[in-house]
Amino acid sequence: MNTRIIETTSGSLTGIEENGCMVYKGIPYAEPPLGPLRWRSPAPVRWEGVRHCDRFSRKCPQKPGMMGTEQYYAIPESEDCLYLNISTPLDADAPLPVLFWIHGGGFLGGTGNEDVFQSPALVSGGAVLVTINYRLGVFGFLALEELAEESADGSFGNYGIEDQIAALRWVRENIAAFGGDPERITVFGQSAGGMSVLALLESPRAGGLINGAIIQSGSSLGRTRSSGQAAGVGRKVLEECRCSSVEELRNVPAEELLEAGSRLPWPAFSPSVDGVLITEDPGLAFIRGETADVPVIIGTNADEALFSPLRTDDPAAFEENLRQMLGEEFSLFAKLYPGWRDDFAAVSAEAGSDYGFALTQFMLEKRAEASSSPVYQYYFADRPLKDNGEVLGATHSAELNYLFGQPELQAGSTPDGRRWEAVHTAEQYDLAKLMSALWVSFAGSGLPEAGNVKWLPLGNTAEEPVMHFVSGNAGCRIPDQQAKLLLWKTVLEKQYSE
């Protein structure tokens, strides 16, 4: 057993051997944000003696109800949640690139401790893997003017993002002791984790900490709240808890705060432009080339449509949304999606996914024009079968199990908390290996290459190539739905390029 003691700026620690890796679980990267530290910037942490990092921390308090995360509700939770996990190869003979993972969950749920994120696939490919926990919901994104007055620099309402920066800084200062290269840190995240990556690229406080970025199903273009909007939600929390000040609110039990926050309409808690930590909408800053100039990968899945502005269960509302978005282009939509009246559910899902695909390409094309670093786009479209023969779509989060080397742990779960049971082929396991290898290659050199597969950056050819992740047919090629993508990019051009 490897009992080597690691010396860090916070104290000494040891880890355990697990799945052919050295794993360090539950490393504190900041003081517990309890009592007077609730809704304050994360404070540096120190401990005495040797800390045995052999078990995960608790996750941030969160309410049940997010589809796909039911299976993790049993993980113990606490406001004392600012911990990270590190996995390294057993015998790293040179400084390795670092993959720093930020979990999703709508800024309300999730944890870096999920079992799928602890897979050795990325580590065995030659990287150091870091997964983190950060404050969520009302604990991570409560915004009130009174909190700005308490802050040394006037920032407020983005404590979850501050946690991520604190974890990133801790990793940069200490990762060499674990065999990682502090000059090759790629931050990657999915959904709210991807939105977080965009926020980190924009934030002045994260300047110089990131060498590469991967945003998976997490565009936040034009969606970040203003400080005024965020503070309005904060005042509603005060009302819900019958408090008149932050001091009183800090004495409210976590369970009551969580319940009060859950009564507010979604999305009540998410990053906001406070003018200090986040100075402008991260998506807009990204397409203007006003964020950290590093290599970037952004991608979406074929069947997600989760954050599409067209998303609705009401056919009349769908048509109204369409006409407002498209204006004179509505007639072209009707030609490209001829069954939109007869099969509303299928067409709305298809159009929403196409919109997400086009949004990604639009952002990257604009970024390529404004930045000197390469940008890459992927499209995950693999659809496994359930054990009863039913096709599982390439839904939101479906790529995660492939990326982390465990396709058999199909992303998401049934409403009662069971995993989807899926049947996977050898080709799907090959696709998983390819994805892991490309992510590790990108972290190492900024160039995603693996075997005979070379991923071309946008701007490389007259017609923009996209990496298609489909088992048995993965590769870089021109999208099939070019006309539909052009429609949505025309809409986006009018909306964001004025």
C-alpha cells in the first residue's frame, strides 16, 4: 500500500490506492462556510498533523426533484462541503496535465463525489483528475446589497463561483506534489458546470489559473442574471424566512433556508453579473474575445433541447415563441420542419436540439474571429438501447458516462431513483475510450488527437467541421442539418451581433 505523505500549503495528507490509481478523497480547500462564514468568500484552510484522505466529504445541501440525480440523494450533506478529490496514476514519471471537473445540476444539485466521476479512465490515459464540491442554491448564490457592503471589494451573490476559483487556486498551488503540471490545467464541466467554466473564463479573479476549457452542454449566452435581478430574489428569501437582515438569516437552520429557496421559481439561484467577480455576461464576453484566451472545446448532445428558448409543452406557446424569435424567417422554419403542426412534440424537440447545436457553433465561430487560440466543436449523438430494446436518446448528460469510461452506468435515472438499464456494444466502449483520450490529449497539448482521429478546429476550412461522437462512425465532418443550423445562426446573428 502506498502511504506516501503529500505536503500541501494547507497541511500534510495521505491517500489510498483504488482502481489502479492513487486517490485522495475529501481534501479541504477552504474553511467550512458555517456560521459567520455563510455567504462570505472562501477562507484559506490549515490543519495540523497528517490528514487521511480516504473518504468523500458531504455534498452541499440540496432538495430532491432534479431528474437524473435521484440516485445520489442518499449521499450525506452539509454546509461544510468545500472539499475536492484528486486521482493520479500510481507511478507518474513526469508532470501530467490536469483535468479539473465542475459538476452540473442547475446550480441547485449534484456533487463531485458521484461514482461515475471517479472512474480511472481519464487518469489511466495520462492525466491527474480533480473533482470538486461547491456551494449550491441559496447557499452559493444568495445576493443582497448588504452582502456587497460586507465584502472587501463589493462582490456578492457568486459564492459558488468563488468556491470554484478557490479550489482552482489551491490546485494550481499544490498539484505538483500529486504529479500534476500547474501550467497545464484544463477546466471542464457539464450543464451548470459548463456555465461555470464560461464564468471562470470571464472572471478577473480566475485570470492566469486556466490553460484550457471544455464546456459540455453549458452555454449561458445572454442568460446570466443582473445583480438587481439576483438581489430581488435575495429579498424574497428574507421574506420567506421572516428575517430583516443578513445577520438574522445567518442564524436560520440550513433545512429552513433550503425549504425557503425551493419555494421560489426556477432558476432562482445562479451566477449574476456583480461587476467584480463577474463583470459582464460570460457568454457575450466569450464571443467578443474578452475572456481568457485559451484553447476551448464546446459541444452539445443530439437529443437534449433542455435549455432551448423553444422548450414548452404547449403547442400554442411553441408557435408564439417561434414567431417572436424568427420574425420573417418563420416561413423558412415551416419549410425546414414540415411536420411542426402535426407532430409538435417531435419537432419541438428536434428544433430545440438544433438550436443548441447552432448556438454552440455560433459562439465558437465568433470566438474564432476574436481570439488567437483554437476552438473545437463536438456533437454527441450516440443512442444506446435499453434492455427491452427501446432506444435511449443522446439526452442531456448522456455523454458523461462515455467520457468517464463507464458507458454501462447510463446517465440519468428513473423517477424512483434506479439507473436506466442499457445494453452497450463493443463499439460504444471504443467510443468511450476515444472520448477520454481526446480530453486527455487536449489537456496535455491543446490539440485533441487520438490514434488516427484528428479533430480539426473551427476556422480550419471553408465549411466548418464538427467532431461527431457516434459509435462505429466517430469523426470530424460537416453536419448533416446545415440548412437548419443556418436558420438558427441567422436568428442568433440578429440577436447578439448588433
